[in-house]
Amino acid sequence: MDTSQIYISIAIIILLIIGAIVFFTRKKPREPLSKLTTFAFIFVIAGICSGENQLLGYGLMGFGIVLAVIDTFRKSKRE
């Protein structure tokens, strides 16, 4: 296992722990994630996990960020 893969694995584990803490300690129920947000999250995680091919990884992360920005604009127009 390469050093960068170890750092990525540690970062993913820390993010999962933070997500679990936030999920179990929040008090008021929130609306569920939209489909666009879910796809954005999946693309960003896939980009992080594809460390071998940098072009693919950056492309997936960029596409996920673009989806997240689109979702943010759509939600701001609704409110």
C-alpha cells in the first residue's frame, strides 16, 4: 500500500466517523438529500478512490462539484 493510499484511507475513515457523529447527535429532523446531491457525493467519493488515474479522479471530483453547485442554485431559487 502506497503512502498516499494510506492518507486517503485515513481521511475516508475520519469523514465516516464525523458523518456518524453528526447523524446520531442531530436533534431536529432535516429533509433527506436530493438525488442530485446524492450523485454529487458519489462522484466526489469515486474521484477520491480512483487515485491511480489522476485524470479520471479529478474529472469525477469536478463533475461531482458541478452537480453540487447546480443543486445549490436550484434549492436557492426555490426558497
